[in-house]
Amino acid sequence: MEISGKVISLLSEQTGNGKNGVWRKRDFILETNAKYPKKVCISVWGEKIDQFNVREGQTLTASIEVESREYNGKWYTDVKAWKVEKQEGDTEAPPIPAAASFKEGTDNLPVDDLPF
């Protein structure tokens, strides 16, 4: 199954020890491009965290698997990405420059409005 959209949030990496050793997991929130956009929390596990290198603001298509499991009578659902393809021409947004005020007729040089 595939889902496409824009990464609107990148959550903190989680780590732990399990019966198979140390594990790593990182979630990101993808907002779909539909008429009524949906937000989906997608998990990336292990070395795929570094391989996919998902960044906030990227537009991508994720190949996912959806799995539910029962624990103590409650059901939990995971959406795991096993492949991520970044969209053509998608680049990270450049940093926003610091704001400066300008005064007309002065060659557009920044004006220092500080009182000291």
C-alpha cells in the first residue's frame, strides 16, 4: 500500500532494548494531498531511519504496511514504512533570513530603529 503527502512533523527518535537487542524507531506525520487532507503517523524502524533521511517539509510517497495487534484486550495499530520515495524536484526549504526593516529612498539599506 502507498500513501503520498507532505511531512508536517518529525517526532523524536525512540530507542530501547528488546528480546532481539537494541531497537530504534522514529515517527513522522504525513498530511495527504486529498480534497479533505488526512494526517497519518508513520513509523520508520532501525537502519531505515538513516537510509530514508525524512525531513520536515518534504513531499514523499511511502510504501507502508498496516498491522494491528492485541494486548490485554485492547487493539493497537502500527503504520510502518518499508520504502520512501521523495518527489521529483522536492528540495528542503532554504532558511528564512532575519527580518530587516527598510526605508524608501535610501537605497533599501536596513534601518536601525533601536533607541540606543
